[in-house]
Amino acid sequence: MIVRLASIGFGNVGHALLPMLVEKADELQRRYQLTFAFSGALTRTAGGWIAPAGVSATQLLASGWPTGDIPAGAEPFSGDAQAFIAACPADIVLELTTLQPESGHPAIEHIRAALQAGRHVVTANKGPIAHAYPELLALAARQGVALRFESAVMDGTPIFNLAESSLPVTTICGFRGLLNSTSNFVLGRMAAGETLELALQAARHLGIAEAVPTYDLEGWDAAVKATIVANVLMEANLRPADVRRIGLGSEAMRREHLALPPGRTLKQVVDCVRDGDTVRVEVRLEALPSSDVLAHLAGMEAALMLHTDTMQDLVIIEGEGGPGQTAFGVIADIVTISTRPPLSIG
Ligand SMILES: NC(=O)c1ccc[n+]([C@@H]2O[C@H](COP(=O)([O-])OP(=O)(O)OC[C@H]3O[C@@H](n4cnc5c(N)ncnc54)[C@H](OP(=O)(O)O)[C@@H]3O)[C@@H](O)[C@H]2O)c1
């Protein structure tokens, strides 16, 4: 079966997706009888193209687009994402545009339009899932199509797919985790004797911290991710602003670091509990004892501990993530959509 993909946004994740699809093409065919072809792609500045007959990942990779020419056989497309969704024939729309953490726009509109057009959607974008998950999920269900987003939290690390496929009749009662790699990296460097400024400089140099680090250090990134996990796995109805961010930021990190008792490790911890009908999420700095598994995460590692009523605590640890792992999560989602009917998660 040939499955047509149309991508809105084609940056780091799009570029990581192509070699993986090329490398796995034979296995996808042999194990699932699946061939993925791109019927179109769009970026903000380079415009886009549409190829109803489909362009293989090998052809697209060879074209060098979006810096190179559009692939052979494709027609150039100029217009915005809404016009692209209306014009591009596709089975699955990939929403891979830039994150807008405060609102999720315009990715929410992209996903809404794709679902309304009867397309399945896969996104790695946290914004629309954190801000509009219930609405988008309901729309997908009405349209009889799937909305999948494994890569929105901890890159492609299986969290939602694990819960959906491997935890039947399980209630997720809460979770704890380290969801912001930059904070973990900076606190690790500070524990090794570096100043916060130098640690941040190193994080920027590695491309993991923003020029303005507030989003990471003040807990907004963790709050956005925790909102998604709580809403999807615990049927909460939170927005990122509902997450309590307590005692965070550079000053608090310096102060807590200096006051740290021996044998403890400082981490930015996300904690989620169910309290009756309410789900509460907090992000705070914690001085963890060495008996806590989260104390041992190093560098850019991230972790999520799910509290379950069947398997007690399950801990998922991600090594250093990036566009490659994110692309894998996108592939996991497009394979799931192509091999079975949509299922709800939670
Ligand atoms: N990189 C990772 O490791 C990672 C991990 C987890 C999740 N994610 C998420 O995955 C998504 C993609 O990440 P990325 O690293 O590939 O981002 P990126 O390199 O910044 O690429 C974003 C792409 O979206 C395009 N774009 C932005 N707004 C658009 C619009 N309105 N219409 C059409 N195209 C638009 C950009 O075009 P221009 O370049 O022309 O502006 C670019 O092609 C983001 O939401 C990110 O948060 C990424």
C-alpha cells in the first residue's frame, strides 16, 4: 500500500525523517507492505510543492529541497498552510511547524483544517496538543481519522503508544519526571562546579537552550509537556498556565544550589497527582536523595515515571534526544495509522 504524506513545515525533523524513511524502506515494505511517498510539503519561507503521484523519500532527499530545487515531477505551490491542505492530496498530514508555546497557533488551525478535510494527522508540535487536545481529539473522532503526537513529549520516546498498546485496563494515577533537558543539563554542570552562566552558554552552544532561557529554566517547557501527559493519560483538562511553577528560574537555581545538603542532587521536577476529580501538576526544584531514580539522570537525559494501578511505578528514561528520535516517533505514528484503525488514547 502506498501512503501519501503531506508535510507542513520541513526543518530539522523533516530532514531527519528522510534518511530514516530511506533506510527503513525495505523493512516497511517487507513487514507491513507499506510504501510512504510525499505528495507535498510546505515551509514558511521557501514555499512548497505538490506532487499528486508522490515523491519518494530518496527523490526528496536527492533534490535537497527546501534549500535546493523542488523534486522532479512536483508543481510549485505558493499559498499558506490552509490553502496547501485544501490543495494537496494526502492520506496523512504531518504538522511539523515551529512551536508557539503560549498559544499553539497557527498549528491548531493547521491540524483542525487537515482533520476537517478527512486527513489523518501526525504532529511533533507540543503547542496544539497542550492547548487544544480535547477539541482536536473530538474532531478527529467525528471525522473517523487519527490524531497522533508521540513526538510531542520526550521526542519519540514511547509514552502515549506505550500506554495505548501495553497498559490495558490500567489507570494512570499520577506521574513524576524530569521533562526539561536544558534544566537537567545546566543543574548537572552546576553540580560539577560550573557557574549557571557558563552552563547556559554551553547549552546554547550545543543548540539545546534558547537565547532567552526563561522558557526552560522557569518551567514553561516542563509545564507544556506535563499538560499534555496529564490531559492525554489522565483525562485532565488543563492548560499550561494551570500548572503551578514554584520557586524556579536562575536566581532560585543559584540559591538552592548553594543551600544543597550533602548527598542530594538538585533537579527541576514535574509532579502530577489526582486529588478527587482534580488533577494537579507542579514544576519545582527538588533536592533529591540518591535513592531517587531521577537523581541519577545526567546531561540532557529526561525521564517520566508513571504511577499506575497495575504495574506500580514505571520509569521511562530517554538518553539524549533530538531530531532523529523525534523523526522516529513520527514514523511510529504513521506506521500505526497505516496498519490499524484509529484508537483513542488514555
Ligand atoms: N527538533 C527536535 O528535536 C524536536 C523534538 C521534539 C519536538 N519538536 C517539535 O517538532 C516541530 C518541528 O521541529 P523542527 O526542529 O523541525 O523545527 P524547525 O527546524 O524550526 O522547522 C520548522 C519548520 O516549520 C516551517 N514553518 C513554520 N511556520 C510555518 C507556517 N505557518 N506554515 C508553513 N511552514 C511553517 C518552517 O519554515 P521556515 O524555515 O521557512 O521558517 C520550517 O520549515 C516543532 O514544533 C518542535 O517543537 C522538535
